[in-house]
Amino acid sequence: MKKELNWLNKLTIVQVESKPLFNTALKNFINTNLLLNNVFIESLNKIYLFYISEIKTYQILVADDSFDISYLECFRTNCTSNKNILFVCKNYCILYKNKKPYFFQKNTQQINKDEINRFIESKLSISIDEIKEFDDESLFSLIDNYKKSNFKAILKDFNKTKDGFLAIYIVYIFTILAFLFYFTIYGSVNSKVIVKPKEITYPKMQYFSKDYNLILENLNKNKLKVKSFLYENKKIKLLFTSTNKENIYRFLIEFKNSINNSAVTYIKEKKLYECEIGIKSL
């Protein structure tokens, strides 16, 4: 079962206690909590989210680009009722509730279905109505049948962004740059300071000076190239690039307690990584 083990070994699971959130808040919630758990995502990663209402916990699954969603959704063909059904495979199990994937668990040890049942019920405070087991052969047969069916995937990949989003963001940044450049010359800007990408020196900030200097020191130390630097309402929005993703990760770890949101994207045609973050006061 090499293929299955391959994606399982690359799968990262993070669980976070939280009340249910609006859909508009989920992406920032995911990015922030992955960062706090030292899990860094790239543009090709796939991210899925389960909410376990019984224990008020989000389960975040991070997979690589080769991951096949059929490993999670193929069991829908075996759900004929809204029962809580636990599907147990050789290396993982998944709980379905109301005919949908609800909770995922890797099987790191060879334990029987009764032990898994007790573990899941105890962990989630939920009763399991039925358990179905699948060996390797029956699992792959189920996946094949699922792919031939008319089922559409119901799990959303939260790492997918709309086409043109980054381009729109950059256009917005440069529009603000042009606007503020005009008022820097002909007027005054009280609470907004922009660092343009090609400038060598950086402006002073009245409210953010200590934090600002610390950020700049770490940018220079990690050899990160600033594309835009927006200071507004005592918060910083920063966009920078690097050919080495490890340098970006070191910077993110340094400020992980102050970062509100972050996203790392690999730009294939330029062979570099781009990171966009929001930083509150340090």
C-alpha cells in the first residue's frame, strides 16, 4: 500500500479548540493556527477542515499537491443513512456524520476496531452507530467505484485562491504607493507610511519605531526582499520575497506571536517564494 502510505506520511493534522466561525474568517484562522504550530504552507498544498461540534474543535488537514481527495470521500458510496459510521482502513480511519466526512485519524498502531471505537468515542464524546472495515484491496476498489460515480467533492480546499487575486492585490498596493507618494510631496500623511521596494533607506515611524526596527533587522538578517511595506492604524502589512523558503520560515517563527495572518506562495516562473503577512504591535 505504498501509494496510501506516501500521502499519509506527508499529511499534517492540527486541532484547535474554537467556537464555530463564519466562512469569511476561516482562512485567516487556518493560516494563523498553522503558523502557531510551526506548520508552513505553500501554494501547492491542499488544506481541508473538519469541525467537531461535540468538543468544539476544528481539525485542519494539510496535504501535499499529490493528495487524492478520494481517500476521504470514497466512503460516501457506503453511507445510506445519517448514522455515525466509522470507516476503518489499515493505516487510517475516518468518521462520517450525516453522510459527510467528520473526523480523521491516522492508525499508527495495529489495533482492532473495538479499540479504535472506544478511542474515538472517548476522544470526541460521540456515539458510533456502525463500524465498517476495509482491507487494501477493498479500499482501492471503493475508490475506483467512487471515481466512476457522479459524486462531486464536498470537501473544500482552503488553500485555493481565486485567479488574479495576487495581481489585484499588487495593483492595489502600487495604487496606494502612488497616492501616498503624491501627498508626501505636496502634503502630509499623518498615520500612513509606505516603504517603496527600491528605496534603500526606511522612514521613521512615531508609533511603531521599536517594532519597525526589529522587523527590518530580521528582514535583513534573513536576506528577504521587501516588495511593499504599509503602516496603517498602528499595524503593518508586509509583502516580501526570497529564493529560499527557509529564510521566510525563520522570519515567521521569530514573529509568530505578533502575526495576524500569513500566506506563502511559490511563483514558479520566477523561482521564488512570496510571503504576505499582517503584523500587530510586538
